[in-house]
Amino acid sequence: MHAVSRTYSGKGAKELFDILERSAAEVERLMRGVPGFESYALYRTADGGVSVTICRDKAGTDESLRVAREWVQKNAGSTGVKAPTVAEGPVIVHFEKAAGRKSAAA
């Protein structure tokens, strides 16, 4: 498996995460459509937020980067958010809750 994180900060980042939260169903549909998709999470930080995608291989995370970039340009380009800082690498440990259960936002 392979993981990629996108860290958004600075101008427009908080607004981007407001838009992502309101668009959760659309974002879920897009990410689940990425080949080799395993999991996706968003979390807020003091000055923006981070998205984390795990796929079966690097080709999947590369596709998730493309999908995310296009979605942000189309749906949140007016926020002025800068390109994210991207970190990626092979997954060495991955735990999941029992199959069929979905985590809810607090």
C-alpha cells in the first residue's frame, strides 16, 4: 500500500476545508473511484487542514493527487488557496475498524 498526504495552509485553506466538509458526499464518491482506493481522511489544523489517502499502490495515490488537484481548482479556486505540501510513501502499518462500519465526524 501507498499513502499520500496533502497539507493546505495559509490564505484560503480554512475556506477550502469548509467547502470540503460541505461537499463530503461528492469528495467521497470521487476518492472511492480512484483505482486501488483503500481509505481517505480529512482533518483540520490551526491554519487549514490535511487530507490523507491510502491506495493499494503508488499509481492510485498519484491518481488521487490528480483528482484532488482538479476538484480544488474547480470548486475552491476562488479561495486563493496555494498548492498543498505533499508527502508520500509506502505504508508500513495500517489498521482499520471492522469492515462495514463508517466513522462519523465528531
